[in-house]
Amino acid sequence: MRLTVNGTSHEVAPRPGQSLRTLLRELGWFGVKKGCDAGDCGACTIHLDGEPLHACLVPAFRAAERQVTTVEGLAGPCAPGDGVPDALHPVQAAFVAAQGFQCGFCTPGMVMTAAALDQGQSRDLSAALKGNLCRCTGYRSIADAIEGIADAAAGMDGSPVAPCRHSPPAPASAAVVSGRARYTLDRDLPGALHLKVLRSPHPHARIVRIDTAAALAVPGVVRVLTHADAPDRLFSTARHQNPGDDASDTRVLDPVLRFVGQRVAAVLAETEAAAAAGCRALIVDYEVLPACLDPERALDPDAPLVHGARPTGEDAPPLHPHPNLAAEAHGEIGDVAAGLAAADVVHEGTYRSQRIQHAHLETHAAMGWRDPDGRLVLRSSTQVPFLTRDALCALFDLPREKIRVECGRVGGGFGGKQEMLTEDLVALAVLATGRPVRWELTRTEQFTATTTRHPMRVRVRLGARADGTLTAIDLQVLSNTGAYGNHAGGVLHHGCNEVIAVYRCANKRVEGYAVHTHTLPAGAFRGYGLSQTIFAVESAMDELARALDLDPFELRRRNVVRPGDPMVSTSLEPHDVQYGSYGLDQCLDAVAASLAEPPPPAPAGWRTGSGMALSMIDTIPPRGHFAEARIALEDGRYVLRVGTVEFGNGTSTVHGQIAAEALATTPDRISLRQGDTDAVPHDTGAYGSTGIVVAGQATWRAAETLAALLRERAAARLGVDPAACRLDGDGVSAGDARVRLAELGPAEAVGHADGSPRSVAFNVQGFQVAVRPETGEVRILRSVHAADAGRVMNPVQCRGQIEGGVAQALGAALYEDLAIDAAGRVATPTFRTYHIPALADVPRTEVIFADTHDAVGPLGAKSMSESPFNPVAAALANAIRDATGARLTATPFAPDRIFRQIGTTTQSGEEERWT
């Protein structure tokens, strides 16, 4: 059939059942993304004869003799592979002006939907954009783009500043909004085999036999890989600088299966359909084994064992002997029992946080091939290309120079891509077949076979004197790490640290256990354990304030750490965390002032209330985080090479700003190369809020060194002292004399950073809410977030990070729940069954920055990517408590739970006690 795409005619022969989305991508129109293939997310939106449609739902044959417009052709006719157009469509230009994206994976679909709206639809964006999901932005900037509002960042006191005056747009802005930005699979790979995986139907089983004959007989199937073909080596999917931080308990393909969805075998075929048919044709005999699905029972003497022996690791021998114990945390300072006895008021409560999925719009994906030199090359959607390379080297006995890992632009991460979940199997397939291989997880696989946030049960006891002084903090934490121990110890220890280190108290105790169950593995997730424990402690602090008849802000002010105080959780041992700057007092005051304002009107009969919570986070992980940056002057322009990956965290923009400041130029004169193990020798990776504070430090040092070198060269040419020379854009000046950069010849400098010492960042969230008692429905009337981010280098971008963090946390607090049924299966495997926030669900959040300058971070900046997520659930729970009298102790706060809790509180006439 013939169809016309963006003015280019194509002759094609669609396969039976093929969707228009896959056809368009095969023709080279990579702006058409896959987020779900079910019509739920809108990432594949195109115009068919001018009508906006989800291309994944349109059979390809229905485009015969019709006009298709993708985001690439919105501004005018073009051909596949054309660069960014000279002139953007007005909607694309508006998205650039408002910086209406972060990772940008959803942006082509958003732009195409927005471009088709009439004036009436534009007045109700909640309805107009209900078919388009964004996981990064919080939607405010998207709405501003559609409404024609150029972004104006919040100033240090919350007031507007000139649009983008201090916030240069992301360097890839035009490429993102025009569909030219290249994500993991947005490139041709001639001759590539497609990989599909058969997954376990049982939570615990042993593979007895795999019959591959029928699968190999499927036309197009080339190879079947089983555990017999995989390295007999254990590793961890978690990626940290020190491999011993995580238990080595995983195999590429394992004959013992420990959760529903685990890999059984991989089929490689000429087409994706043939690979899927090959998986269906495999015959597997299983010996089904007893399973433990309940973390509360995991340490019982008769509990089924997830791993027959304790996984190996470098941690000290555990105190608890049960093999289902993945990690533990114990510590006490002072005497908690005495502190509780001395208290005038004690609050005890048990709080539970559920599994949630990262739900980044780009699923995990990788492709691999051999380059002309025989190197194994992996192109992957990862936050940690260098650590992934090193893990593959160890797994396959290859030296570093024989493996390259590169990234395109990555479509979201939130910690989920701090794992090696696709690269190992793709590497095995390339090595086994000698051919290029590509593998893209489906949305259902993303929900059922990757990782989640750790579900936790947190028991907390707080004691205080009548004046509000804390006398004791006692935490008991049970974390369900699932079938494998990736991040089990790190999440547990981190979750038990800053949550109590933020408060001054002489008596603190933690008992924490991370246990294995035969369920989907948990892993790294935004906040890394703190959102779960902060929900518990900040909810308990609210109850303490009520019992003491103290304002919740005042109770915090009397107990939070202040500069000069030691930051102590449960150990008095020295550490490298310090107050690079301190803005918690400003954050508390700012949110208190905002919540003191009368709330917007609520419907008649709804109960209103307000609540707040605070959080502190170390800005860098412990035990080492390293980065190197290289910057060169080439043909009069600067080329900056860094290892960090861009996945909506904004590091690309800020790296350019940092280098430009050191070199007295503008960011547009800095060309950036990133996310490639060939770019620099090493970078630990973009996780733990390190993209700016570690890698940015390396960039600053490299740029400073280059600036000094250029001044020396110019001084030699001009016959002056280098101290008299200054960089000024495209040259070096000394008085009236000047040398252009192009005359100074090529030059290069290197910068290193090691992630120590570490600083802390603070966040305070406040809500005013209305609750309808008859249904339990919650309506957010006001959302305000104050952040101590040090020097805010890019207010637009930093505000977007905060808005996105609050929006994601609201989803986790109100309705997101990755449910696992009694058979161990994920019961919410699609966006239809797992509700992430849409535009209609998210309030606009007022963002206020504290006025601080950090002594540790580059140019006074510190991290602000993870931390906004952490205090949200507690602040919302406290607001609902204030409105209704009902204390919610488990997330999500679904309307039926709120309704029942309101009824319980009303009937009892008193607060419900939790034990």
C-alpha cells in the first residue's frame, strides 16, 4: 500500500496485525514513541488526515492512501533522518519557551495532541490531555506551554523573576520537541535479531526440562538461550561504585525461579513476532516449590527459603541467622527506654508504605552489536553506563577495552535504571549468535519483571517533654526486598538514617530488617527508602504535636538540627556529612506563612484542614562516588565530555552552565558529549542526586583548569602577566589587547570529583485539603513546597524537578499500588490498572527556594532531584488528619480507606490507637 508521512510517500506491505506505530518507526519516524502499546499513555500520538490518534491502536493498513503527520513533520514536510527544522511549529516553540518537558519521552505525543486542540478544548486541559501521560514534569509546564505562558522561575523569595533570565533552556530543547532527540532504540540496527523472554508462571519453582524443538521450528527463530547457555556466575542487578554493597544472588538465566515473571529462557528471531511465537512454543517442565509471599512470615523458622544459602556479600555477618534475611540495620545512642520513661507524652504507631513502580515512559531497553574492532557495544536505557560496563566485564571475562556502553537520551529513570536488567541478556545473545540484538520490554514486563519501591512496615515510638523537647526516637523497620537483594541493604540503611538524623535527640534506636520473599524484587526508587520512613516519623510528629497542643511547625523548630549540631542517627562514629549550607529554617517559615493564608473555597459540606512535613537528605551516597570530566577547545569552540546521562534530571543544561561560568562564555558555546564509556575513563553514574554535585564539580574543575591554560597561552602571546588576562566569550583580553580563542590552538583539561565531603538538602511540604466525608474523596486546595537547594543555578529546571517529585509522590500517596495477588502475580500490569497521575490529578505547587549557598557543591549548588518526593505522603496524611480527625497509617489514601477511617474515628469518638 501507499501512504504519505510528513509529505514523504512510502510504499509498504504491512504485516498481519501490525500497528501504525511500529510501521512508522520501521520507516524511520522515531518521534512516534512506545509507552504502552495499549492506548493509555499517548506517547505515540500522530495525526491521521489531521485527526489526532494513538498510533498503537490504529491498524497499519488503515493508513492506506492517507496523510500521516508525526511530530517530525508538524512544522512542515520532511524526510526521515532530517535534522531539527529551521523553524518550529508554534506549539513546539511554546514547549521550548515554557520548558514543557524533562526526560522528553512523552513530549512528541503531548505536542501532537496540543497542536490539534481547538479553543474550547484548550480551556479544559484536564479533559483534553487525559490520554497523554507524563511521569516527570508534574504537568504545570506542559499546561503553560499550551496556554502560551513562557516560564518564569520562582525567585528566592517565591516572587517571579524574568523569564529564563537565569535559566537557559535545555540544549536539546528543539530536538526534543521536534522528535529528533534519539532515545535508546531510536536508531537503525541492520540485521538485528529480536529478543523475547519466556517468564515464570510460578513464584517458586525449579526448571526440570526445557524442550526447545518446537520453538526452533518456528519460522524466523534463530536461537533459544537457556540457563545452560549462561555464565554460571552470580551478580547483583544493582549498580553501585562498590559491587560488594549489594548481594551477588542473581544469574543471567537461573534454573531456580523465585518470582512470577522471572526469566526462564530467551528466544532470538528475525522478527519480534517470531520471537514471541517461539516463546509460546517452548515446553517447560517445572518442579513447583513452596513459596513465601508474606514479609511478616519470612523470618519464621518454617518459612520457605528464597535462597537456600545466604547470598554472598562484603557486609559484616548478620545478627539474625535466618537465610531469608537480606540485610539488617541496628544501632542505638543513649538509652531509648529511659528516654521514653522520662517523656510526658509518648506516641506509638505502625505505618505501612506500598510497592510502587517507577513507570518511566521509556521501558527498559537495550541493543547490542560488535563494532568493526570486535568490541561488544551496548546501547542501553541506563543511569549507570560505566558500572554496567564493569559488571559485564566481570560476568563475561572481558577487559574494559572490549566493552563499550553508550546511552542515547534516556526516557526517565527515578532509580529504576540504576539496575542491570536488560544488558546482560543482550550481551549474552550477541556473544552467542555473533549478530546484533535488540530487546525492548513491554509495559506489562515493566510492571511484572523489573523492580519497585521497597514496601515497608515502620513501627515508631516518639517521646517528648511537655515543652516539646524530644526524649526518644525508636524505629522498627521491616522492608520487603522481594526475591533478590538488589539495594536491600542500601535502602534499609538510608531509610533509617536522615529520617532521625534531622532531629536532635539524645536517645535514638533503630532495628531494621530487609527480608526476602518470593515476590517481584524491589530496588532503588526516588528517595531511596526515606519516603517510607519519613511517612511514619512525620505522621508521628504530627500526633505528638496534637498531644502537646503545639503548632506542628513549632514542634519541628524546637527539635530540628541546626548548624553546629552533630548529625547523628544511631552511631557516634565520624562521617563525612556536613552542613554545606542550612536553609531548613527558611523552608519552615515559608511554608508556615503560605499555609497561614486562607485556603481556596471548598465545596459545601467538605471538611478542610492543613498539614506539613519536612525531610533531610544526604546529597551524595556514602562509600564513594566518582566522576571525571574533560573539556577541550576545538576550532574555537568548547567540547565538554562527561559520563553522566540525561534522563530528565537536567544535568545536560547545568553542565553547560557550569562550564560556561568558568570560561566566561554562554552555554550555547559548549557542545556536550555524554553518557558514553568512550567519553571519559569513569563516572559512577547519575543516581543518589549526584548529577550536579559530583559530576558538576568535575566539570567545574576541568573548565577552571582550561580557563587558566588559555589565560597562560594568551599571556605568552601578548607579553603580559596571566593575572592580567580575562576570558570574554570567544577570546582572551588584557587591557586593550585581545586574542581570539581560535588563535590559541587546541587545548584540553581534565577535572575529577570524588563525592566527599557530603552536604545535606532540606525540603518542607505543606497542603491545604478538603475531604468529602460521604465518599472519602480528597481535593487539594493548596500545595506549597520549600526547598533548600543551595544556589539554584537554573530556577526553571529546579522548579520542574520539585513539581515532578511532588506529582509522583501524590500518585504514591493517593492511588498508585503495585498489587500482588495470592498466587504471587502482579495484579496491576498496565496503565489501565495502575493509575499514575494525569494532568487532572495534579495541583499546581507553589515552589519556594531558600536563599543559601552550599560550601560543598559546585558554585554553591546542591541536589534537588530525589528529595522533593520524600515529605509529601506525610504532609498529605497530616492535612487529612487535620480535616477529618482520621489518622491514615497506610498508603495509598484511597477514598474507601479514608471513608472507613472517618467512620471509625467518628464512631469511637476518639483517636484510633495503632499497635
